[in-house]
Amino acid sequence: MAIEEDQIIGHGLSAQRFDELLTYQSGDLTAEPMGEEPSEEELQAFDSVVFEAECIDSEQDWFSDRKGGYDITYHRADEGDQ
């Protein structure tokens, strides 16, 4: 997902506040929420930014999935192979 700072600012949020709101959206119990609890308007702005974000489809970005630089060889196991 790619979100530009201009998109965040365009919805009345700062990049720092967006990061704080993100901690309130997380279902991860290990993350401590940062900043003040969000208002309804901030949550709506947050949702708008996320819904307008450009998502990269893994089918289109297949090259970045293989950043390890290693080769993979496949072997078909026939009957009798151990």
C-alpha cells in the first residue's frame, strides 16, 4: 500500500497523527496506542485515506517478492523416489 503525505494532509491529518491513528486500528495487542484517542472525524479521515490508497497487486509486483536473489529448482517426485 502506498500513501503519500499529501494524501494524508488533504484529509486534515498530519503524518504523525496518521501514525497515531494507525496504532488504534491495529488488532495487535502488543502495540500500545499512541497519542490521544481518535475522534469520530479523525477516524473517518483515516478511513478515507486508507480507502483511497494505491494498493500494489502481488501479481503485478512479482519481482519484489523475490528479493533474496536465490535460484529455486523443482524436482518432480516419481513413484519409487524416496
